[in-house]
Amino acid sequence: LPLWYTDEVKGEEIWAFNLQHLLEIKDYVGSKLRERTTDRFKMTMVEKLPDFIKSAKNREEVLKAIERMEKK
């Protein structure tokens, strides 16, 4: 089945499995300070996101896409 929460940002697809997943991505992208784990073998889900989502220059576009997905 196709995912319900999908959108596009600068030609790249952004998606989430469910609303909780989407909100976790939104919190991470909207955060000004992003702390990293010190153990490279215990990376969190948000640290594994594609670079275009984590990039500060795409922050506004990604947050707008997330807002559109939230309205679905």
C-alpha cells in the first residue's frame, strides 16, 4: 500500500509512516540545536534522515511540506 504522508521538496521525496513519525521529523527539522549521539553504532532515526531533510538551507521548504502532510 502507498504511504499516506508523502510530499516533495526540491525534487526529493519526503515521507512518514504515520503521524507520530511525521511529528518526530518535524521536531528534528524545526530544532535549531541538533545534538548527536557519541556512539556511531547507536544512531537515532532522525540522524539517519536524508541530507536534504537535515540541511538548514531546506528547513523552511521541509517544514512547509510537513505542514501540508499534517493537513491530510
